[in-house]
Amino acid sequence: MAAIDTALDKSLLGYTKLGVLARRIDVGETFQDISGAHVMVTGATGGIGRATAQRLATSGAVVHAVGRSPEKLEALQTDTNGTIITHQTDLSDMRSIEDLSAEFLGAGHRLDGIVNNVGVMTHERVVTDEGFELTYAVNLLGQYVLVMNLLPALVASSPSRIVMVSSGGMYSQPLDVMNIQSSEGEYDGTAAYARTKRGQVALAEQWAETFAADGIRVNSMHPGWVDTDGVRDALPTFRRLTGPLLRNEAQGADSIVWLIASDDGGAHTGQFIHDRKARPTHRMNRTKTSDAERADLAAVLAADAAPYLTNRPAQSQENDDATNH
């Protein structure tokens, strides 16, 4: 099996459903009893996020499902055999994420894990009302704001876990911190997406070191090539060429659930996981990320996130109030 796994990891076939089958991964496997654990899943109303939420809920976890559509959130509750608590939130809006965090902490929920699954890819450069490029806002900054605001709950429930759902597309791009919002040159939505996904991997590595003393394990992961609405909408040509080989949503969600709910998954931190194993984060020398670049990304995110953190200094809050008036 080790030889097969290595061969698959070096080929694109490892990302298809053939990788799951050849590695003999049981996507319906039950891990340890996680009854009573509270896990937040973003982008939970469709695709990989929905499959993740449902499998965690049926395994006994209380799942906090975050999404924009009240109708889809309600449908997720109705269709799931388990406990789903819904949170209607626009994850491109930092104020909305701040409100979600304050509501969650105020309710006194425990928090054993966060799955940062939500993601977006656009074909044109879009800037949010708060002034952030949309792909950066959803795929990186919003996830940073969410985790930093909910850190007290993660620490209180430690050992706890964070999973960043990245993409194999990140292999094509280096971490370009100075252009992380794709403001330079002609906009390329696929490259912008890949840059933010590379950023997620770097952030997970940084957080794994920063949060280690608090008992929080942080990993990024690649779900493989999955037939989701996002792929159908953003990458129709790719889907047309690879359709028969694409994974289903349960297969894409498997390593996420494994990282959250299994003892073996909990033994990892700071790694990039695909099909339940740590994989290389770089395939080309030009994409390698230095410690200094990781630190630069963390600094940029901290600066952009500062106005939206629930524990920001009182002076910052006063300045915001003065601006709003």
C-alpha cells in the first residue's frame, strides 16, 4: 500500500476518486466518540462543507453550521440526523464575522474545532464594501478574523483543532504577500484563488507554532478534485475534462473529518494533509515559502483584521465609534 500511495501522490490520479479507492479509504468510517464536541463548519450548506457537517453531526458532534442562505441552513438542519445549530453570516463581511463571534462567545458554547471550508473564486476582481478584494476576504482574512475572535473558546476547550481547507491549486503559486489582494497586473481569478490557498497553508503552519502551547492543533488539507457547485460554476472546462474521475462530496470531506474526529488526525499539526497523510507543501522551488514570508503574511492579516477583533483595545473601539458618527 505504501508504494501505491507514493505513486499516487506523485501523479494527478491521486487527487481523483481513484486515489480514494486505491488507498482503500472508508469515507463512512466511524472514529472515536465525539458526542458533545462542538465544531464550527463554514460554508456548510453545500459541497464539501455540507458533507463534513453531516458526517460530524451523525457522529455525535454539535455542529455550528455557518452560511449565508437561511433556506439552505434550514434544509441542512432538516436533512441531517444529528444536532445542527445554524449561524447566518456573510463570510466576506468582517463586521458580520465579528458579530457571529460575539454571539457565539456570549452564548457560552464550547468549541472543540473549526473547519474553515468556505471559499470563493471569481473571474473578475471584486472589492467588498469594506475595501478588500473578495477572494482574499473570504479565503484568508475572514478566516483569520473568525479564528482570532473565537480563540478564547478554542483555548478553553483544548485540546482543540483547526482545519484549513485548501486546494491543490496552491501548488501553482508562491506566497506573494505584497500582491495577496491581486491589485497588481491583470486580474487572473484562478491565480488569485491559488495565492489565497497558498496563504492558508502558510497561515496554518504559522498558527500551529503560535497555538501549540494552548493545545490547539492546526492543519491545512487538500480534499482532492471534488464535483461541487463551485467547480461546476468556476471551472466548467476542467469539470468537462475530468468529470468521470471527480470525487463525490463525502470523499472530499473525509480527511477533514479525520483531522477533527480521529486520534490519528489529532496527532498532526502544521502539516498539509491529503487522504489522511501529510504531503509536501511544494512541488516547485519557486513556490517555497520562507519563515519571513509567513511572518509577513501574519502581520498583514493582523493589521487588516485589527478593526474587526472582538478583543481589540478600547481605544480602537472608541475610534471606530467616532468614525461611525
